[in-house]
Amino acid sequence: MANSADDCVPQTLTDFVFDLYDSVTLSQLPEEQGRLYNTVLRELSAKYFATSPWPSTQSIASECNGDPLFLALYREFTHRHWHAVSRPTLRDRMEGWDVYRELFDELLETAEDDCTPSASGPPKVFTIPEWTFDILHEFVYQFQGFCQFRTTLYASASKHNLLGEGEPSGKAPHHVVENLAILKEAGDVWNVETVYSYLHRLMQIGTSSKVPPAYQYFGIFASVALSRLECLLGDYTGCLQATVPILESEQMVELTKPQMMEDEDAAAYQPKSFEQVVHSVVAARISLVYHAGISCLMLRRYKDAITMVGELASYMQRGFKTGELRKQPNSDQFFKNYDRMIAVLAILVQLCPSTNILDENISKVIREKHGSAHVKMTDLLVACLPKFIHPQQPDFSKAGPTENPVKHQMKLLEQSCLEGSNAHKELRSYLKLYTSIPVSKLESFGNDPLSLMSLKLATRQMEMEDKSKPSSATYKSALDIHYFLEDDETVHIDAAEKQRRFENYFLAGTVQSYEIRKNANIINTEV
């Protein structure tokens, strides 16, 4: 579709499209494409298209010889740009479905030619990991946005009596009536089964043996996108299973190093595992760990969640201090993700107060932000949970109840995990004070004797033997104390031995000394 940007395409833009096409199909150099995608593209968008769409594919087709796959890639990132700088309408969201179907159909068709044993010559396409992740992340994001839009529209139409055989309300907004008519004729736009199909097909091709790196990247980040999608739909076991091809694969991604390149410049061409590829894109690593952590929380695998989310929170905290993450594009989003993970950890620490799992610096941040007695668990859940979605198409022929999926998941979490947690927390605090205590004395403190058994049951959870292998999980107890009942009268307690750690004390003292000297040097001592 033509737009006003087609009237006068700047020379710098046509040069950019030509160079990007060359990096995708011919030179296929990661450093060159990284400069074009991460730097030049953002600069051109800010300079020429801050509040307007990019030129259409017809206006730049001559710069790429009309290559259908590259035109599909161009259409995707220009649509993604317009989706970000504007308030997308229903037609924009429906156009997004056409954009991604065209791209994935072209990509899968090209993959069939490039991945056959008889294929010769270089692959027909190459995209760097950052670009590949952005495509698949936006694909799931736009699906999520469409589902939320559809649910909201159904609720508004039901409120104004626009569904079924009742008399419509005369005060119904025009945009609700118009969007309802469009959506009734939309068919299978953003069908969840088709979304699943594309992600699984990309995973299948990308995780096969002896495929070009570009398709491996699509397979890897399709797994990341699928784990996010499963979490948004409430299939938490499926979310963790989607991480298995990344964390447990022994395959390596190997790029072909140019013949004239010096060895000291060839670091980007070293073989990488699938997990290392994900870690090379910070946003992908955050997405993978965050949704896996939420899934472990909902599945009552608290120690696994603390380990995964706590490790990433420590990495981000160091990255903020050194400035490494501040240099990344969209660094503001990283701060929001960091705050969400701190909220997740605050919940997990209350549900599973085990020692020596979290880094002391992260524990300090949790105490400062969420240590107040006035902080409610509901507020933490609102701050940290993702925006869950209803994937099914509503029946627009009749009105029906609409339930907020976020509130529904919060209710399930409160019922399965939070009910009784305060009683267990109080019982645990008493047990840590004694080596043996009569049951009658526990009752006098207000504890139910049955909670002795329910505490053990509540803290029995799946835990990974190897943190890099989700499938290695077995049932273990998350309690940091061990107790048993003798003659139904006395509880004997064996507290876990505390590991005394001195490094944090000395590091804190060193930092404090440095700050004192720094402040002292600023003082003007001249008389």
C-alpha cells in the first residue's frame, strides 16, 4: 500500500536498503549487518519517520531486485516501526497478520531449498540474532495485542447490547460498532493454531542438524517466543518444555569466517551453543528467564524460580553499574524488566524463605523496595505478572461473561500458593527457635498441629538437578529445616547448617571506605 513517504524517497534511504539487501543475501557479514540494523536503521527512523510510516515495498523494490524474501523482511520491520510510533487501529493489527504470514511463508519456502542435502552455494538469507529475535518477539507481541483488543471490544459490545438479539444501546460509540463489524468478517485473523504452527515449524527447521546459521537463529528464537506464548496462555509446563531445545541442545552455531579476516577480529565467528546465542541478545535472555521464572512460580517450583530469576537480576544489576546495559537499545525497558523481576523475587522469598540462594546485593534491593509491612502480595502480583490473554475467538452472535485473564491467574495463584503461606511462615519461625518442642506448646502459640504435615507437603516441589537442564527436575523438599514427630507429642527439629559467608562483609566495608575517601577528597581544606 502506497503512502506519503513514497512521494520522495531520500537517497540515504535507498542506499541503506541496497546495503541491507547486500548484507542479507550476498556478503552476509554479521558486523556489517549489525551496524546497518542496530544503528543506521534507528537513525533513519528518527530523522525521517519519527511520526510517519516508512515507504512501501513498491518504492524500494528496485534496490533489491524485487527479492520477495527481502521485501517481506523490509515490510516486517517497517510495519513494526509504524506499530511502535502510532496507535494501531484494528485494520493495522489485521495487516500485521498478513505481514508475518507472508514473511514466514517465504522464509519456510526458502528454507526447504537451503536445507536440502543437495543444496549448493551460500544460503539465500542471513539475519543477525538481534534482528531475528525482534521479528519473533514482535510476532508474539502483536498476537497478544490483538487478543487483548478483541477481548476489550467484546466486553464493550456486550455492555452496549450490540450482541445477540437485544435492542442496541443508542449511546454505543461509533468506533465500537465499526470495529465489531470488521471483526465479524475477519475470519481466522491471528488464529492461535496458526501462530503455534509457525513457531513449531521454525523450531523444527532451526534445531535440525546441518542447517545454515540464519535458520538456526530462527529456530532458537522461535523457542524463546514459544516459551513466552505458552506462559501468556497459562500453559506453564509447556513454557518450560519450550526452553529444552535451547538449554539442552549440544548443537553449535558456526559462522563461515571470511578468508581475509585476521584471527583477532574473528571473535564473532567462534562456534556458539544455542544458550550462548540467546545470551548474546539481552532482551531475549530476559524474556526467556522471566517467563520461565513466572512458570516455575505458578507450578510451585520456588527454588528453581529463585535460582533463574536471581541469577539474571544479579547480571542486570552489574550491567547497570558498569554501564554495559545502558548502552543497549531500549535500555529503559531493561529497568522495567529489572523491577518486575525484583517483585517476582520478593514473592518467591516470602513463599520459600531458603537461605544462601540469592545474592546478598539482590536481597538488599528486595528489602529496600518491598520489605515494608505495608506492601501487599496483590500489589506485587500486579507489578510482576505478564499480561495473560484469552486466545479463543469470542462468539459475537451472543453476549456472554468476560473474565480478565490476569485477575483469573492471580486468583489461581492465590488459591494454590498463597493460602496458608502466612500460617506456614509463622510455624517455621517457631520451629527455628527450638531443637525440640511439644505439640501442645505449638498449639498454645496458635498453630494448628495439622500444619506440621501441610508445611512439608507445601514445600515438596520439583527442583532441577542441573540448572541448565529443565528436564532433570525431581521432587525435593525446599525446607531449610528438618523435623519429625515422636510419639505424636514432641517435634524434633534439625536446622540446616548455616554457611557463614564473609566476602559480603569485606566487600561492603571496602565500598564504604572508598566512599568515605571519595567524599573526603572533595572537602576544601584550604584556610
